[in-house]
Amino acid sequence: MNLASFQYLSRRDALQRAAGGFGWLAASALLADETRAAANPLAPKKPHFPARAKRVIFLFMKGGPSHLDTFDPKPLLDRDDGKPFPAAKPRVQFAATGELLKSPWKFQNHGKSGLPVSELFPNVAQCVDDLCIVRSLHGTNAAHGGALLKLHTGSDNFVRPSMGAWVNYGLGSENQNLPGFITICPTLAHGGVNNWGAAFLPAAYQGTPLGNAAIPVTAATVRHIKNTRLTPTQQRAQLDLLAQMNRDHLAKAGPNPALEGRLNSFELAFRMQIAMPEAQDLSKETEATKKLYGLDDKVTENFGRQCLMARRFAERGVRFIQVTHSDGDVQWDQHGNLRKGHTKNAAEVDKPIAGLLKDLKARGLLKDTLVLWGGEFGRTPAAQGARDGRDHNPEGFTMWMAGGGVKPGIAYGATDDYGWFAAENKVHIHDLHATVLALLGLDHERLTYRYAGRDFRLTDVHGHVVKEIFA
């Protein structure tokens, strides 16, 4: 239609005929956005609503630290030490338990908030005014494998995308030269790669592991990060040729998510060759910073390096960083030798965790970085073995958060008088996931992915946002 023809049309007719063009412009803009997203799945995305946090650092204590010996003191447990538990124990237990066992460690109130912390964590206690301690977590699985999968993926019996993968899918990455989700020294047991996998989400959103729990963090690097045979220019030409060949293949054969994922991984690996070694290089950190994280002490050096590396990834725009404390043996899983095991574990992580919190705060990063600490479950108030151990307890346990828009210096929820069951303001694992997503500006009910004929989400068909802990 030429312009002259409009002079014979009413204003209403002209608008009706032009509307198709406006619709085409809008559709083309949407298609362009989808094309860009397909070409670069890690491109930053807008949250559903204003976010309180931009990124997550998850400090995972594998094995299940005892809430009763760390952040949830129970005076009645001290009083009734050696007596039977005065109520019904859970119908399903991991193993048999005996009489009540008081904590071998003393608790003391700290900071302006006056929150109690066990003597196991003297350094973290200095940061208690920055902590939001959630004492009413509960899950559904008393075995490590199921509980780890539940915490990491929202399901204890199906292969589902991990929490970090969902965050990566929802928000993308702020640094296109690094993965959006990095897991440092993850455990290979109890779910293994499924704990940081993408399952049916596009492969670009899965976690990139650096090492594993069986090796020191100094050896936790990306394999073959440096190409000794080809120059960057030659590699670029090689990748461009490969991309063109595969684009031709995709044009004929149709979409292939696995192939597209591999192509994206090749591109990211090329960009990582400079960015990853620089991010992992701690040599330029000041001696004061290294000491803050405990790098000057053999006891704290390994986990301290992990925490310092996490801060470096966070300030470089990595969206989700997981740091795992696991010694490849029993970790925090003290069915026996509770005193020795928890003392050893806490000594390894206490100073590095406090150093991370202080460092993030000093750099202005804590306000928009959500730090999450905890294990897959807690421990029972009833003893095991020679009264020096506790069994698995998914019925009630503690995790804490810091920064990222949560209220500082508070304790939320409670277990019963002896610490076996979540009793007040209960927070299920699904609620924890919904809350973490909400702090990042994501609606857990809207963050979905269609697979096998239905829309899946991290929280499945459950989850309530715990808004009471929002600052």
C-alpha cells in the first residue's frame, strides 16, 4: 500500500491496516530476543521483580552438622542428659538411637543481637550480627543421598536440575568469560554430578566443577585450560569453522539441544582460557587478606582458599558459587566420635567463613551477595554409640544466611525443646528454595521449564517464600 492511498481512508481504517505492521515489529523484537538468548544462553536476564541479591555463595557442609552443637542451644537437653526422649521418635529413622545427649560445647551470646553461638565457632560468632539463623528447617529424607539431592535439586528420588542451574537459567551470568555456576571441590558421593547438573535444562546452565572433595583445592583447576598447540587466533578460526559446519547441520536436521550445548561449551571454554586462571590466581591478594581467610595455617588453608576463590568469582560476576567442605571420609557425619569430628571440622571452616563474611562486607559485596551455610540435615538429640555420636535428623535443623537482603542478627523459627522436630515457623527445603529465588528477584512459580509435557520448577508444586526474614 502506498502513502497516497491513505488519503481515501478514515483514521480508523488507516490504523486498522497499519496495526499488522506494528504487530510484526513487536513480534520481530521478541524473536530477536529469543535468537540472542539461543545464541548466548548465559546472557544476563532481568529478574521477575526487583532483586535483593545478585548472586549466591553456598557454603555446603557435607554430612550434616549438628544444629544442637552449633547454632541451636537446648537447655532442657542439658538438664535431661542421659534420660529417654520424652516423646515419640520419628516413625522412620536412619538408625537406632539411645538416650538424650547434651552438647559437649558451651554456648555464649555474641554481638549486639545477643544470639548464642557454640564455642566451636568463635570466629563466625564475631559476625553473628550479620547472620539470619533459620532454626526450623526440615526435609523428608534421612539418608545422605536423598537428602543431598533434595537440598540441591528439590527432589530426592528423580533427576532434576540443581538449584544453581535454575538460578543460572533464570538470571544468566554477569561475566560472559566465566561459567555462571561454579562448584569448588564438590563431593562425588551421594548424588554426585546430579547435585550440580542441569538435567533437562539446556546444558549451558549446569555447574562447572573445579576439582573434587578428594583433592586439595590447589589442584582444583580446569583441565586443559591452556592450549599449547594453537594460538588464540588459530583457535578462533577453528571454532568459527566448527560453528558454521554445525549451523549448516542444524539448519537441515532441526534443533538439537545436546549439539547446541556442546557448541556453547566450546565457546565458553575458549573465553575461559584467560579469565579462569586469573580468577583462580591468589598471588596478588595481600598478605592481610590471605591471613584473614586462614591461608597461613595448615588447618584452615584448604577451605580458606576455597572461600577466597569464591569471593573472587563473586566479584567477577559469577551468579552461583558453591563451596563444599568434605574431607572424603565422614565429613560432619559423626555417628561416633562427635567431639573429635565436629571439633576438627569446625576448626577447618570457622576462620575461613568469618574471613569471607568480613571480606565481602568490607568490599561492599555482602549487601547483594547471599551467603547460605548448612548441610543436608541436622543431628538427633539422642545419642548413638558410646554416647559420643548423633544420628541423621531431617526433622529439624539449622541453616543460616547472610547479606543478600535478609534481616541481620536474627534467629527465625525453632525446634522443639530438645531439638528433634521443627516446631515454630517451620521452613521446608522447598520453602528455602522459594526464598532464595525470591531474594534473587525470581518467582519460584514463574521460573519454569517445559519438559515431557509439563512445566517443571525447582520447588515442584510446593514452596512458600519466607518473607519474614527479608530486610
